Amino acid sequence: MTDAEANTTPRWRKKLIASALVFSGLLVLFRSTVAGMVYTWYNFETYTHGFLILPISLWLLWHKRAYLAGLSPQPSPAFLIPLLGCLFVWALARLSGVLVVEQFAFVAAVITALTAVIGWQVAKFLAFPLLFLFFAVPMGEDLVPPMMEFTATFTVEALKLSGVPVYRDGLWFSLPSGNWSVVEACSGVRYLIASVTLGVMYAYVTYHTLWKRLLFIAMSAVVPILANGMRAYIIVMIGHLSNMEYATGVDHLIYGWVFFGIVMFILFWIGSFWQEEPVPPEIVPPPRAMSREAGRLRVMLVVAIALGAALATVWMTGRAQSTEVGTRTELAAPAGGDDWVRSPEPAAWQAAHLPTPHTIEAGYSRGDAVVQLYVVLFPRQRQGSEAINRQNKIADDVQRLNDLGPAMVSLGDDEVAVNRSRVVISNDGVLHEHLVWQWYRVAGRSLTNRYEGKAWEALARFWPGRADGAWVAITTPLGSEGIEAAERRLAGFARSMVPRVDDAVDAVLGPEE
């Protein structure tokens, strides 16, 4: 141990104990959030790197110990204010079931609480090890659709440049040798997340110039995206040239982490050309130290307020989650109206959704017009039982899906926003091409945006005191008459039946509190 480190030990001992107490206390209080993160790391290959984030941060903190010898940690109670903000965001995310925001808020709460204990003068020297903890949050799910779209576009354009005739329909494209599609596993999100995580770490330890760090981080994001597009193109080309004989084998060979490792090696090799020698940070003298008794009292007060606020947040959120919501009856499909007649035949297929007894899967007809109605209601929403969830979808076996964007539909005096899409669904080997309108109903409010819905869901638990949510979809076959005729058919059905659907949903719920 150096003399500086020895002199620093008494100065830091109480702050380290306080930091450890706050850190362990937050882990215990928010153990369900932590358990959710660990579960994702363990069960999903994309996020396995989460196990390494905390050890890396601790190593970086230990690596900086010599630079911290000249600093006197002093509490910064002002950081208790952003801590309260983080706890509030955590509570809203917890109530609305938005895991990624909940986990982000937890990590932010840990960082702000530690900053309040050790002081911002010290925390700014530890900014990277602390902020690096955010990479432990399993995130990136919303990147899957745009990454799939980019991969499909890159592959198709590369095939055209290679002189291969190709017809594209959304994420599906056809070659003379066979048909291909870009599925979720081909998006390359797992490689992007791993690359950015490693890129940020490499940039921090290798460079000290800001523009070099930002340039390398940008490269770590762009290179895996382009590499994944090239990987998909190579697989398709080999399949095409071999008349689909070697497509599967090549896919398993190129798709794995070996390909990613080669890409990262090339990236780090390029980055090594502008490597810099580390520069010790400038040590700013701390403000005048307070007395020992005053310092001890302030630390104890900061720890007590931080853990007390966290405990109160967890307790109040738990009470809000445990509020029982009664139901009057089971959800029943409307009988019909305005010449729309409910069909006695079951729906052509079953929608895929989270478990709930309150569902509608019914067909309606008016003359030759045929429409299917799907409603999945959750009277009391919570994680794993919620309307806004990717597991609630029109069907499991969707062969094709083309997003047509949102639209406003008139319901007389009111309007409802819907998400429009063309889907091809396989049911018992039979393909059904339908126009689909979907939307959400959260606490009596109809909307299409998932983020807006989650925010409204969280706020609705406090006012007007409702926690119900429903996923609604109506579909109609796409015949030879085209999309415009199908749009008119669904619009007519919506004007007549959606108010009746709302009445059926309201009939299930108990009285508002």
C-alpha cells in the first residue's frame, strides 16, 4: 500500500461503509427489480453480458484508487432530490409494468444515492464506472423492428447490385431459387448491444480525447449493423448459388458469435491506430472539510433519508399494486347491431395473448362483408397480465406482416386511433390475408402508442383510480377488391360495433373507486 493510499483509508472508511450500506439496502428493497434483471441475463443470450457489468465497474473503481487519494469525500445532500425523482419514475414504471424503465430508474437511484453519500466532487471522477452500470439494464427490444427492416433492405439492395432478381414484400423476399424472410433472430440486435458495450469500455480505457472516444463508440454501433446486413446477404447468396442446398449449414456457421468476434477484432484493430497514453485526471481540491462530528452526522442523515425514501416508495407502490379490482361478469361479445349479425361459427383463428378469462373471439357479417373481432381484457393489470405487451398479437403463426401506419376512425361524435397492417396468417395450413386494425383501451381511454398507453396506465392507478386495460383488434379478409374496400368495411363495423364493445368491457368492471 502506498503512503497516499494509507492516508486515504481513514478518510474513506466511513464513506465506504455508508456506500456499502446504501448499495446493499437498495438491492434488498428493490430485490424484485434486481431479480428481473438477473433472470433476463440468465435466460436470454442477448443480455448475458449483464453479469459482467458490476465486476467491470468495481474493477474500474479499484483502478482509480490512486487518483482518489487526494480527495476528501463529503456528502452531497442535494442529490437526494434527483434520488426522489428516480424513485418516483421507478414507481410509475412498476405500476405500469414497463420493465426497462423500472430497471433504468433503479440503476439511476443507486448512482444518485451513492453520489449523495460520497459527494459530487468524488463522483465526477468516478462518472464512467458509475454510469457504466446502466449497461446492466436489458434493453434494445424496441430496436428489433427497425433492425429487421434495415437488414431486409440491405440484403435486397445488395442482391440487386449482384444482378440477382428479387421481389420484396415487407420482411419477405423471393428469389428464383427460393423464398427468404428476416426474422427477429436475424435482426442483429444482440451483436449491436454487445458491440456498443465493449466499444464504450474500449474507448474509455484507450483514449482520453473526447472526439476519439465518440468516434469509436459511433463505429461500434455502425459496424455491427453493417456486418449483420452483410452476413444476411452472404447467407442468401450462398443459398441462391447452391440452389438452397447449403443455406442452413452456412447460416449456423456464420450466424454465431464467431462471426461477431471477427468483426470486433477488426474494429479494435482499426481503433488501435489512434491509441493514446492515459492522462491522469486533474485533481480539484475539495472544499473546506467540516468537523468530524458534523461530517458523521451528515453521512448518517443522507443514508437514513435515502433508504427511508426507498422503503416508502416500495411500500406505497406495493399497496397500489395490491388494490383489488372486482368484476361484475365475464366479458361477452356484443350480439350485433346496424345489420351486423354475429356468426355462430367460431373465429377463423385464435389470437395470441397473455392469460386472462376475459376475451372475445367472434365473427360478424353484413351481407357479404365479414369481420372478426378480438378483445383481450385485463381488469387488473400487472407484469405478465397487461394489455400493452408484445405477447398480445393477432396470431402466433403470422407469415407476413406489413405495417400500414396509424389512422383516425370516426365513431360518430368520437374518433378512435387505430394501427393498420396487412397480415398473412397460417391456420391449419391455410393462409389467410387480412387487413387488421388494432388499438389499446386503458382505463376507458383508446390509444395506439405503447409508450403513451403505459404512461396513462401508471397515472390511472392514482387518478381516476382504474387499472384496467384491453387490447382490441378487428380484421377483414383482403379480397380482389383491394385495401380500400377492406378499409370501408372495417370503418363501417367500427362505427356500429366499437361503442358496443366499450359497453361490454365496462360491464365487466366493478364500480370505480
